[in-house]
Amino acid sequence: MQNITFLKKHFRFIQKWRAQKKNVKTNIVLNRSNLSRLPDTSHNMGHNRGNPKKILFITDALAPFGGVETRLNNILNNLSNKHWETFLLTEENLYPQLKDIKNFTLKFRADNLGDCLFDIVRAHKIDVVEFQFKYSRYLRFIDLKKLRLLCVAGCTVSGFDKSITHRLLKKFDYRICVSDDLVKRYKKIPPTLFSIIYNCIDPKPRLWSFNNPKKAIHISRISDEYKTRISGFVDFCQANDIPFEIAGDRESQSANRVIDGLQRIYKIPDSAFIGSIDTMPFLKENINYYLFVAGCGHIALEAGCLGIPVFITSAISSFPPVFLTPDNINYFLDRNFTIREREVITINPLIINSPGSMEEASICIHKFITENRNLQTELTKYQEILNSALVERLNR
């Protein structure tokens, strides 16, 4: 009897836990603050084939700032300018620039995620659903074959994960990757399966010049994932007696934990942590205040397009951070400005004391980024991918 009583209690607990995990199908959180009831769509299962086209982007979470967030914001703005209606589905959206569009919020680990997604697609007559992922685990709750009966289904892969397989990617109508290096890391997936849309930037005039600036700044999330990068930056600055600041959201518990750890190790004053910034406006306003900007990925694009010298930080403590120079910029362009291997061309850190070398690096970085990571060029390629997928669906 005791065993039966225990099993009944355990069963009730599991039922309660599963209920908490479920999304309420007819109630989808819209723009985070309003709970809106989706209309009954049983009488209207067709899709809108007129203008404007509608696209729903899906990503598990958006931080207050970051490269993925900036890339997505650029794409949504471009599509809106071309008369697309844009939607966003996340578990949490903390990115200010993307809070004003139509946002849906769902639990991504709920087993009815797919059913709720289908409700959204039907109710709003979505033409394209695009998944943005580094990790694809939540896709187990979504029947992609069923989704493709309702609309075009595509994906953008921005990180390496073993769960992203050839078999999975073939289920999509189109597949985008963000760099050549990332395509190569998926060794079991034919490179031709991907279209590459690089992280890119709207070209700007070169504004930086060597005006005896004294301070450096590191820009990234403040999290366990970036702790090694920040540590490498601090090591370099302290070894070369360079004052520095660290920009990044410090509101979360994990950020505070990382800051506490860095302060214990390096005795960094609290004033060095300047909080979140809107990178491009901030750098323009302080263009001659900083000797160099440290970070990786999209931060290198934003600083480099203004001509500010860039210091690429490493996620691996045994791989040293390096400055972008004429010698290594091609290498980093192919690797989305990240360090993963020891073969990086290093340079003498004393470049920071050489105005001529700093100016040369500034001119080179600005030229390469302007010519090779032009926002409009990449967005045109992206639009062609969408148009092609829509035409193929009509012909299926």
C-alpha cells in the first residue's frame, strides 16, 4: 500500500510539473506585457499571398546587446523597409531595439511548443518562419514537416553544436551560416548545403585618428562564457599599464558573479564596469577617447568600420589575444573575428606605443571591413534567398 501511495503522489507531481511546462495554446504573450488571445483560425487556414509578406523569426533568448541581436535587428529593419511584416518569437527578449515589433513569448521546453507555433502561423498568415540558433534542442517539440505545409521554414546557424546535423538541416527550405569557418567546423555536412550571409555593417567614414588616447575598452556580455576573454584583456592592459573600462550588462546574477570574481583576482575598481552601451553611438561619441576596442565578432565590425584599432580576445586562455593588422585581417574575416586556433599571426604589443602603426592598422581595418562586410551587399543576398524559397514553395 505504501508503494501505491508513493506512486500516486509521484504521478500527481509529474502531472503538475508537466502542466507548468506547457504553453497555454490560446494565450500567447504578445510584446511581453500583454496577454492576447489568438483569434479562432479554423475557418481560415489559407495564407496571404499578397503584400506584405510576413516573416516570423524564432530564437530562444535575446540579450540586452550582442552580435546576434545586432544582426537580427539589421535584418528586420531591412525587411520592414522592403514592406515585409516582421514578427519575433522568443522565451525572453531583453534587446531594446526589438521590443517595438510584434513579439510573442513562449516556453521553448514545453512539449506543445510546436502546436502553439502552428497557431501563430495560421492566425497571422505567416509566409516564412526562420529559426536563429546556436543550439537546436527545442526543435524536438516542432514537427518541421508539418510546419513546411503551412509556410517556408528556414534557419540561420550562428554557432557549432553537435545536435545540428545533416539530417536535421535537410528538413529546412533554406539554411544560412554566418561564416566560412563555421561551415568548415560542420565536417559531416556538405558545405554546399549552406548559404553564407556574413555578419556585416553599414559603412561609415573613418573617424578615429591617433590623438594620444590613453584608455582601452572591452565590449561584450559579462557572463561565464566571456570571462576568459575579459581576463585576457585585463591581463594585457595591466601588463602594459593601460587604463581600461569594461562595458556590458551587469544586472543579472551571473554578471555580478563574474564581476566579483574579476575584482577579487585583478583588484578592478567598480567604476571600470560602465554597464550596457549602444555600441555604435557610444563609440562615435567617444571616438578619440579610446586607444583600442577589445572584443570579438560583431564588436570588431562596429569598431573597425570607424577605424578604431581592434584587439581580438580569446575564449581559450592558452591562445593569446591579438590586434587586427594588415597581416591578419583576412584570416579573421573568414573566422568572424574570433580566435579558435594557435595559428593566428601575432604582433608586438608595442604597436600601442607607435602612432604610425596604429594609424596604419586603423586605415587597413576600415578599408577591409567596408569592402568585404558591407551591410547592403549581404542584405541583398539574404533577400534573394527568401524570394527563391518562396518561389520554390509555390512550385511544390
